[in-house]
Amino acid sequence: MNEIERKFLVKNSGFKGYSHKHERIAQGYLNSHPGRTVRIRTKGDKGYLTIKGKSNESGTTRMEWETEIPVAEAHSLLELCESGSIDKIRYEVKSGSHIFEVDEFFGENEGLIIAEVELQHEDEIFEKPEWLGKEVTGDVRYYNAYLSRNPYKTWK
């Protein structure tokens, strides 16, 4: 139930040429407390309920539990969410033996592109593609729950 991932800003759209899959994602938060978030998400024609715990000190590991729910129920639950939402396209890009999930944000977070790579352990070595930028692992400003309340466009 632990998720181990590292998160990076993306320098350019070069990743799109390597993407083998992409889907639109809409998500909101029933609870966006940093120590325990409860997220509702639609991804394509599927719905998900996800609970995440507080990150460890490095920001790479935290408890995550997710279950698929009927998409109609996910749409209904999105109506109950806190104000602020996330709209993005997620691209999957293979690099070496890993898959990067690259999120291109829209709406109030337009202009932000973040890549995440899931790992088996915190010090795992992985190939870094040329389009990968600055690492932001552990920087709470780049958590989706934070972005839903404090959109990227307001940072400037």
C-alpha cells in the first residue's frame, strides 16, 4: 500500500513524441488535508476513490489506497468535493525499464507539466529522459491536492 515515487518538472513537450498512451483526468478532493487526502477521479471511462497518507521526510514514500468505482458515482462525488479541481492529460512514457506518468495541466494550472516515476525502493536508479527538468519530490506545492486549492496561475 506504499507508493514510492519521484517527481520532476518537465522542460519541454518532447515527451509527447514518446508517449504510448494518454487519457484525460478530472479530479477533486473530499479532503485535502496534507496528512490524509481523499480524492475522487475520473480517468477515461473509469472512476476511482483514492486515499493517501502523509509523505515521509524525503517526500518519496506515502501510503496510498485506491479502488475503482462506477464512473457515474465518481461524477456524483465530484459534485461534493472541496472547491478547486484538477484537469489534466496524463501521458505514459517508457524510459529504460520505467514508465513516467507526465501530467499536462489545464484550467487554473495551465502551463504546469509534471512527470512522476514510481519506484520499487527510494534509492532505485532510473534513466532520466532529456525532457526531464528540476526535481520537485517532496515539494508540497506540486501535490495535486495543493494545486486544487492554490492553482499554478496564482503563483506568479
